[in-house]
Amino acid sequence: MKSIPATDNRAGDFWLAIGILTALTGAAVAWEAGDRTAGIDFHLVWIGADAVRHSVVQDVYRDQASPEMTERYLRRPAEDKTHIRRQSAAAGTETLGLSGTPLLYASIAPLSTADYDRDYRLYQFVSLVALFVAIWLFGRLAGFPAPAILVMFGVLAISFFPIVSDTHTGNVNRLQLAMLAIAAHFLARRRGDAWIALGGFVLCWAVLFKPNVIGAAGVLAFWWIAGRRFRRLAVAAVGAFVAVGVIVAITAGFFGTFRCWASWFDAVRQLHDWYRAPADNGNFGLMEVLREECGRSFALPLTIVFAGVVAAAAWISRLPEGSDAGNDSQMRDEATLVVALMGAGCAIWFESAWLVWLHYLVMLMPMLLVVLRPMDSAPRGLRLAMRGIGVATVLVLNQSVFRLVPHPTNPRWAILANFAIVALLAITLIEITRIARAARRSAGARA
């Protein structure tokens, strides 16, 4: 048995200690940052859940602008100086704009008690844990050692501004990221049907929790079809169908009607008619930037272009069933492909949706971890390009760094951010195809 030098053990212990220290420091700073804000986005979700629970109106989507809702959730709290956090959140809300899915409100219902301050703090704690779980699981799938994952968590929690924005607003993107990571863990690392079905269940739950991650599910399903992995797709679909049944039952029980999903769909469909978010107001959507610059909508062309490019890369990267049955390196490559494809699927939404807030870009994390991961097999030039683009993306999306640019207006920031996102997507797709080619060569050599 080969002995491990004591110096290696000491070095490992040192970097593990550095990782733990960085992670705890990042968590403490992130917690303090969240605790200083009113959580305006959480406030809206909290209102939706509370209104349904107490039957304030007959249909929370249709009647959200009613006098009862405005009086109970905006006017009276804005005048109540005994509850500072809720007063601040209510005063900063002009209209309710409740457009979350029924599952979102049902999921937050346990955190909608009469004590908003307590609920908000508990929600921030759950979201911080979810962020750690997401980075840990995605990091392990991509091949990061434990100390590196801890450092990544500590650094990104306080320097990656989409995460900072999600913390400040109390939005749900950290929870979504954790759901995707858990789904990827089951779908990429487990070979038993039960684990694949559980992965499909969690992925479906994530989509119906907030549908802007539907691209992750779509791209992964297309990749399986391209590789003729029909059994895996079918088993995951069974898990997804079970999830739909459970979700419908839960939401119908919470709302008291099965029509809650139809009401939600109507509310979302009408949202674009009355709500506008220009780039100057913090909208990072490429479609909105182009609409303002060119005076017309590019929604359909952008969707076709980005979905087509990602689908082409997924087709080129197809792997047959059983290609992950080799050594640990081959299994890790398979897992990395799942992580990267999920991230690329999310990017389709970012680059074609009309509304993309900064905190939505938390979903860039899978692609960031793929391009920053430790790797030996990639050509040196590609490694440098991936790491350079990964670091540049984090810096471009850092508001403090952007303010160093002359005339740092929000539209200019949105344009620069989209350049970074497109570059990150492009280099991720290049890496996807490289990994798949290497995996097919390895499988052929084994055969």
C-alpha cells in the first residue's frame, strides 16, 4: 500500500482550514447583508402566501389590486412604525404584481406567519443554506476538491453580484439553484432507476416552482433523446409526472381550487401588457436592450438562435447509454456534461426573455463552475480561455467593478453583461463538445 507523505496531509489540512474560514466569513457577510434589507421580493411572495392562507380575496391573481389587498398589505403596514422591516418593504412597493406560481406561494406558506421579521430571517437562513448546497453539489459534480468548493462559496456569496442581489431582494434564485443541483446530483451520479426518477421529480418541482429554469429540463431531455437514452428519459419522466400529481394536489389544497394554475397563467400573460422594465431600471434582458436600441422586438429570433445553438451542441455532445460505466474520470465527465447542459439551458431564457433581473443570473453558476473547474485534459489555450471568461463574467457582473467604467449607466452595464453571458455560453458549449468527443473515444477504446 502506497503511503501518503506527511507534507501532503499537512497541505491538505491547511487548504481545508482556509476553505472553512473563507466559507464561514462569506456566510457571515452575506447574512449581515441580507439582514440589513427589507427583502422587497420576499415581501411580495409572503403577501401572496398570506392572502391565500387567510382567503383575503377570492382569487389572489385576479383581485390583487383590490382595496382589501392594498389596505391590508400596503397602506397599513407602510404607516406602522413598530415593524420597521415590513414598513420599509411596504413603502417601497407601488403595486403588488403577484405573478408567482401557485407552487411558489404554497412552498413559502410555512414562512408566512404574523411575524414578518422572523419569517424573513428564517427565509434568508434557508436561502443561504440552499446556496451552499447548490455550490457544493455542482462543484463536486464538476470535480472540485472540497477546500476549493468552500472557497468558491465564500467568495461568490459576497462578490458575485447576482447572488448579492438575490440576498438583498430576498428573491428565490438561490432556492432554484439548489433544486437544480439536487436534480443534477441524482440524474448524473446515480445509475439506479429510483434515483433517476427522483431527479426527474426534483427537476419538475424546480420548473413549476419558477418556470424560468425550464430550459435546463428541455436541454437535458433533448440530450438524452440525441444519445438514444430513452430508458433514462422515460424513468425521469415518470418522476416528473409523479411530481405534477403531488404539486397539483398540494396547490389545489392550499388555494382551495384546481383553477389556481389557470389564474396564474392569465396573470402572467397579462403582465407584459401593464409592466415595463427598461434597461435603465435594471433589466438585463438582451431582448429589452435590443428593443430599446432598434425599436422592435427580437424575442422570436433570439429564442430560435440561442435554442438552436444549444441544441446543436447537445446533439454533437450526445453520448450513448452506458458511456459513463467506465472509470471515475469518465463518470465525472458525464456529470460535468449534465451540469453544463443545465446551465446552457438556463442561458436560453436569459438571452431571449423580455425581463431579466440581475438576480436571475444566479443561474449562470453551473456554467461558471464548469469553466473554472480543475482540468488536465483540455488544451492549455482552452483552459486559459475558459478561466479568463469565467473570471471576466464575475467581474463584469460586479457593480463595484463596473462603477470604475466611465459613465456607468445601467443600459451600458446590461450590454456589457450580455457580451459576458454570450461568451460564457459559447466557451461552455465548446467545452461540452470537447468532453463528449473525449468520452466517445474512451468508450470506443474500451470496446
